[in-house]
Amino acid sequence: MAFQLFSPGFTEGGWIPPLHTCSGADISPSLEWNGEPGETRSFALVLEDPDAPGGTWTHWLLWDIPAKVHNLAQGFKPGTLGIAGRNDFQKPGYGGPCPPKGHGPHRYFFKLYALDIPSLGLKESSTLRDLEHAAKDHVLAQTQYMGRFERR
């Protein structure tokens, strides 16, 4: 079985419900995954918007997710599992889709990495750049799931 990530809340390439955006409650969607390599010791999750006006915007960073974990509940809060990094909103945890009004549809990529180490050794204040540097030689597999959102 191939490494795969999905959300029961919306289809691959489909519209992300407002509940998970700044137009709603701004809570994370539930995510599930399976098919990771047998040598996986932990997971890392990144949520990015490559369509942001100023360049790719990081909405969520979470790493040191134990290998036995295969889902994150809707409304996941930092401090309950793994380590949450600082997103581009300068906050830990999830910051939902919130493109400028009238900017058109944006794509949001949930990227999950299977890693060969149990911990990246990063502090909570770490950024995407820190995560990428710490994980670069430890990625066994990667999968992603994309959703769309537009503010009118």
C-alpha cells in the first residue's frame, strides 16, 4: 500500500469547508494516513498555500508525531501531540485558509513526511526552514492532500 494522507472533511482537490477557515471557526480538519514505510519512527506535517500574494504561506507545522499515530482529530490543539512550530501568522498550531478577498481560489497542500528518527530536536518556536533543515536527511516517504478555498 502506498503512503497516503486524506481528510474525511473534504475530497482531494475539493473545497475546504468554511469551518476550517478564517471565514468560520478556523479549526483544523481531521486528517488520517496509512501506508508509511516500516522504518518510520515519526511524522511531520506542513500545510502551505503556494498561491498567497507574497509567496508560499505556511499555515501549520507539526513534527515529532509518534509513528503509532495515524490521525489528527478535527480541532487539533498544540501541546496535545508532537511539537507545533510557528506558522506564518507567527503562532503555533493551525492557522486556516484565509486568502485575500477577491484573490480567487487558493490551493492548500497538507504534506506529511514519514521520518526515520523519533524526534527532530526542534523547539516550539521553530519555523518551516528549521523543520526542512532538520528533516532533510531523514525523510523516508512523503504524501500530500490538497484542498481549495476562496474568500469572495
